[in-house]
Amino acid sequence: MERPTIKSFKLRGTRITAAQIDARERLWSQFGVTYNSELLDLQSLFSGFEKVVMEIGFGMGEATVEIARNFPATAFLANDVHQPGIGKLLSLIEENSLSNVRVMDEDAHLILTTMIDNESLDGINLFFPDPWPKTRHHKRRIINAEFIALAASRMKQGGVFNIATDWVPYAQWIADAFSQSEQFSGGIIPRPEWRPLTRFEGQGLRKNHRVTDLAYIKK
């Protein structure tokens, strides 16, 4: 499959530390899942877990680890392309002795399209995706009709797509996009108690950014 010509992310300056490089080199074989074009056997990868949730864009991984610790019966397939964050999350998985998190390093569109089977995910978490605020960059926003349809095809009935953003116009964009889908129901919700407050979110709140949480259930 060809890689998408328009990506919803931009690789930024790495500034990766020696510890993060070491974690990537030591722990990828244990906790990483390398991208390929074959379907991923989630049942084998996460044997014994009740649910499987895909997290798209985990940043530095602190929230991922806290959620995984609080939901030990749920497995998390965490994906990001930010190399310092990947190294950090791998080290946090080791430090917390977590068995319910695996890490991927690739475009979420490709993973969902080629490696995730139909109706195999119990949920998707998308916290603070790049809002691409400039009008000419709106085409890079991950939430659009095509991606919503792709996500719906990979989720089980009753699965929940959780989203958070600190960019109010993007929250409205997301709500408008989902309102056009016949595959999901839902909308803006109060901040879930289970979603940790990350450093990124805290920085935004100190700048008076308004955080919006949204949740959509697969019909």
C-alpha cells in the first residue's frame, strides 16, 4: 500500500536523550510492534486481556502509562512517530512492569488500514492531536470523513472513540465531522475522571486554553 501523501503529523526536531535511545534499542523487541503490511493478531499479542484500545499520538507516554495502570484488564496499542516519546514510553513500561501496553511507530492511517482487522478494536483514544490551525493546513487534520469511516470499520459495536483537544475551533470541526457520520453517536462530554491531566494539557490550561472532551460510540 502506498503511504498517504498528506500526513496528519509533522516530524519535528528530535532532541532525543541518550536514555531514550537506550530504551528504544533495549526494549523495542520486547514491547514494540514493527509495522508491516500483514494483519496483526491482536488476540495473540494481547492474550488474556478483556479489551484492546488503540491510542493514537501518546506524546511522552505519561498518560498512556497511568491509564494502563488503572485499567489492567485492557490492552493498549499505543502509536506515535515522535522518537523521544517512543523511547520515554518504552522506559515507563519497563519501570512500571506493564504487560498491557505495546508500542508502534508509524502513520495511524497505515496501521489501521493494513494491520488492524475489521471490528477488532474496543476503542480508540486520540488525545490532543495537532490542530493544524492555519486554514491551508486543515487538510492535514486527522479527523475527517475518511478517517472516521476507517476507524468505524475497525471498531466493535459499542466501542468508544475518545478525543480531547485544547483548540476550540478544532473541537467544533471534530463535532461537525462526526455529526455527518451514521456510524457513530455522541458528542462533547465533561472531562472523564479516568483521563489523566498531562503536562501538555497543564501548559495549555495555564495559557487559558479551553480543553474539550468528546466521545463517540460505534453503532
